[in-house]
Amino acid sequence: ENGPNEITYFQRLLEVVKEAYPIDTERVYVTGHSNGSMMTSWLALTKPELFAAAAPCSGILFMAGQEDCLGEPEIKNRKMTDIPVWMLGGEREPWLLDAVPTPDNRTGQSIYTWWDMNRMPGGKPADFDHSTVHAQRWHDWTWEKDGMPMIRFTGIDYFPHATMPEMSFRIWEEFFSKFHRAEDGRVVFEP
């Protein structure tokens, strides 16, 4: 309770970086692994307008003790802005997330939360039986809004609580590099 406010800290850090370096402010992204994944989700939930896209790795919204996070004032009073999100997790971390989403598990509930936050059209997916398989062990689920991949989840076979270069490459090549946030605040997707 007496510690620093992480959101205020991050906003100030971003301002300092913008002042010191010629960054493209339309292409700011957030990603992290494990606890960094939780911070990634928290930043995307509270300040989506700061980012073009988010990729929390090895972490979902509804881990133990996080169930009530959506009631926090920072989230309830956030700017209603879409943010593309790609969550990733491994099959060998069942204590953390479910590698195959269902309507009733934590991974499915996290997908549903991003669905609501991004005001996705139509009803929420009722089943998760079909995924696209990438490199024989990456199972990708993708939901689009206006032709852009707004929510993705990838469960990786035989993968522990870790990260690897291929994960970073996929996040950049297939996701981050395709998005920017226009001056008017809209997310723009360029396939």
C-alpha cells in the first residue's frame, strides 16, 4: 500500500524514453513473461491507449488471487479503447493456465474478459475445439474484429514455464509488427 504506483511509474518511464529517444509513439507494445505477463495484462487493461498491442506470455488474467482484478477502479474507469492481445502458455504449466481453453477454465474466462474489453462483435465462442496448428506443437486460436486479429491464444505442447526465441519472433513477426495506434487512438492493422 505504501509502495510506488506501477501505472504512474510506467507512464513516467514512457515519457522519459519519448523525451530521450526518437521512438515511434504509434508503435509502443507491451509484453512480459510470468509476473511480467501479469504486469503486461494490468497495463493493457488499465492504459490500453498507450499501446498498439499486448502479448502476455505464461500468464492469464485469472490466476490465483486475481479473480477480483476487474473490479479495480483503474480498470472499471479505464478509457474504452480496443487493444489487440495475444496470450501464450505451455502445456507443462497447468498450475498456471490451461493450455486448451474451455468456457469454464481460467484461459477461456480470460479470453472472454478480453472479448468484453474489446467489445467484440457477436457472441463469445462456445467451444474451442478447433485451432490452427503451427510448427506441429503450437495451437493458435484467433478471433477477429473488423478483419484484424484482436484476440489470440496459443497453447504450446510439451512446453514448461519458460520463454524461447521462437515465441519472441512469432510475437513480433505475426502480431506486433502488424499494428500501430493512429493519432486519433484507433488501432490500425496492416497485414
